[in-house]
Amino acid sequence: MPATVELVAACSDLVGSVLSIDLGVGAEVGASSVLAVIESMKMEIPILAETEGRVHSILVAQGDQVDAGSVVAWIEPALAGRPAPAEAGS
């Protein structure tokens, strides 16, 4: 039976509008890689990956409104034996 992998949520900290989606599904990310940018009160706030791994899914599109705590993307954490991304943010 294959091992179950727990996905890690990348969430918006504030209410705002999705300004950009910076990485796509399947992209390798390092901890602190920018996944998307939210605009709130004329400030741009990055949504960061909290762990290294791969983008499993993106739940928002550019222009979408998000609430504080909304899940923006799911990250599949890097597994033992799978190489880590060569560079954070790549």
C-alpha cells in the first residue's frame, strides 16, 4: 500500500485580491518560495511555501478575492530520498 502524504496549506494572512500566481502546479519549491502575491490596502503581500516540496494544487486565480486564512495552494512536502529543489523559488 502506498504511503499517504500529508499536504501542507499555503494560506493568505489577510483579506485581499490575488495580484499574481508565481508558480504552477508541479513546480518545485523551497521553504519561503513565493507562490502568489496578495494585494491588500495597496500593499503587496507574498504567500510563501512553508516547506520544500512540489506545488500540488492552486486554489485561486489572479483577481480572486481571498479572506484571511484562505488556502491559496497545497504543497506536497519533499520526501526522504527525493532531491530537494536546487534553488528556493525556482
